[in-house]
Amino acid sequence: MGLPFDPQLSTLFRALGDDTRLLILEQLKARDDQTLFELYGRVFNEHGFCLTRQAFSRHLNTLEEAGLIRTAWRGRTKVHSLTAAASFRETLAPFLTGYIKGDRP
């Protein structure tokens, strides 16, 4: 008998399993509604990560697919911000509650 597979949980842990994506979340926590170039510049300047714009954009897409960030267009500018559920406790609680309380075998 294996553990139940939950694709949403898998996507969430994949998104959280990368240092660059964690830095992006920290940047958005410090200041919401940033463009790709603002985020890229801050991560590069503060942490020295050197990625192509396309690679950085893929990290943003992964975070969005996991429901941790959202994007919105403001005129011709695309901005990224944390979702209301971006709190790790709120996001992970539904998945981990059974394991923490010992409800699952």
C-alpha cells in the first residue's frame, strides 16, 4: 500500500524545492507587485544568481502553477505578486494535517 498521490502537492513541493524560487518568494514577500525585470535585478544584485531571462521566467511560471504567486497585467506591464495562500502554513496545512496528527497509517 503506497501513499496517495496528490498532483497539487507534488507541484507545490517541486516549486519549493529550488533555491532560486525561494529567493523569488522572499523578494515578493518583501515587496509585492514586481515585474520580471525588477525581480531578476533584485535576485541578481542581492544573491548573485546569474540566469537567463527565459530561465528566470520559467521559475516564475513554476511558482504560478503551484499557486504561490499570481500574475496580472497593468497596461503593458506584467506584475507578479504572492497569492493569498502563499503562506506556507496555509498552503501545506490541508496536505500535512493528517500526517502531523497521526490520522493516517
